[in-house]
Amino acid sequence: MPDQTKTDQIVLLNAPGDVSQFSLQGQLPQSPGAGEIKIRHQAIGTNFLDIYHRKGLYALPSYPAVIGVEAAGVVEEVGGDVTGFSPGDRVAYGGPPAGAYSSSRIIAAERAIQLPDAVSAKVAASSLLKGMTAYMLLQKVCSVGDGSTVLIHAAAGGLGSILVRWAKSLGATVIGTVGSPEKASLAASYGADHLIVGRGADIVAEVKRLTGGNGVDVAYDGIGGDMLLKSIRAVRPFGTAITIGQAAGPIPRVPWKSFGRANRSRIRASWPGAPISTAIARRRGLPSPPWSGALSARSRPNTDWRMWRKRTKRWKRAGRRAVYCCCRDDESCACGNSRIISF
């Protein structure tokens, strides 16, 4: 049983807003239930996701709430039916649900991983979630390998620095963007092959110059704002642009005509239930759809676009992620046609 004379502390977010909405409060210790462990935090990670939660950009289920999605520490207590963990084990975790801004926390045991002696709690708490994100981006969302050319925005930042090193280890050529010469030195030390320096740099022109006019295979944009359109234009035909954050502000609407101009390729919605072309339906043994899902500003009438836009608005309201490509509606694209993936 926990000592009820001791009080844990939590950082409570009373409502979305600025930092004045935070308050430090005490909380009586609790014991883990079946399948859970209690961790005494030694280090807590901070991420841009925390800022989104604080501002309400990514709203939490209810308020007051405890934010934070990454931490490391020592197992203090183990609940029933838990195997693989014992009190005193060094562990870390990353990902939702939020609740890491606390001196201790009870989580599902399956969310934690054992820490090797060589990895400190501070290192784990500041890099685990970013490492998981980098793995997803480089291996799952789009497979990067030998011969790939990638554009990584904010290449000296937390996620950017991991992406640079990981992409290099996979054999890719890395073009990074940074805001200052000092950050350029950092990104170069991580292994970036080429760096575009300065907020006012012509990123699209520089990428085209560095790639012989082709563009990159993949662009990773964690900046947001108007950077997404620049990323799209820096991607080669049949390449991939991925938006993964809004550090510089919300992403504005991107004109549909920009896709045709940037890629000169056909684009279609590619999530479950999205419209598909007659040819694709025939290959999959599905009934022929009443419209064509392979859309192009030059090859399809406006009526198709109006129908597709209505459907995308409905899917957006339903909270589905958008993935645009030309041929499939699963995560493995047979042709690699241009797409945008929004997290």
C-alpha cells in the first residue's frame, strides 16, 4: 500500500491557453491495478505536442488535465498480472494518452520499455517519442533507403536531428533546412549532405538546383504555415510530401491546382472508402464505381472535383487522415504517386 502521508505532485492544465493556465498541485499516491505499473519519474520529455495540447490546438478529452506524453524513471510498484517488470527497473514510455507532467504515474505495463544501463533517463525522456516518430516516417509512412533523396525541415531540431542521422544510416542523401549558420553547423555534424540556410531562402529553387531539377523523393515538413506548399513544389514527380507539425502556425488551405503544377501527376484520395477508378475496381474484383477516383485538373471534368471535395469534407469531419496517391487505398503504394499525409 502507498504511504498516504506522502503527496505526489502534478502539473495541472486548468484550461487551454497560455502558461498561466498551469498550476502545481498535490495528489495522494495511488497503487497500480491489474496490468499496470507505477513509475517514479526521473525525467519528463517536452514536445511541441505539449504546446498544441496547452493551446487547445489538439484538444484533450476534458479539463483540468495533465499533459505530457513522454517520461522515464524507475518502477515503484507492480500491479497484478504483470510480467517482465519488477520494482527498481529503469523504464521509459512515449505516446498518448497524456499525463506525464507528474512526479509519478500509473500506466499500462505494455506501454513501457526497459532501459539499458547505457541510456540515461534524461536521454530516454527527450528522445524516445521522437525516435518512434522517425521510425514511422522513414520506415512505415515512406520507405527511405539507399539512393533516396530527402528534404528535412528544421534539420537541427529535436526530431530533425534524428531524421538526418537515421536517413543517412539508411543510405539516403539528406538536404536540410535551418534558420541560422549556427544551426547549419549542428545539422552538418549530424551528417546532412546539403543545407539551405535562412528563413528567407528560396527552398524550392535550391532543392531543384541540388537535385539537377528533379526534386526530392520525400519532404518532411514539421514547420507548418506556408511551408507545406513549398515542400510540395520541392518534391519530384511521383514523390511524397509529409506534414508532421505546425510549429510556425496552422497549415493554410492548399489550392488543388497546386498539386497539378507541382507534380504533373494524377492524384486521388487514398483512404478506406475513398473513390477509386473503374480500372482499379476491376483489378480488385470490386463493383465499378459511378465516378472515376483518379483525378487530374487536366483530365477530369469539374463535376468530379466537386463530388470529391464534398466527400473529403465529410471524411475530414469524421476525423480521418488524408493520404493522396494514384493507385491504392492502403499504406503500401504500388506506384509511389504524389501524396500528402497529415497527422
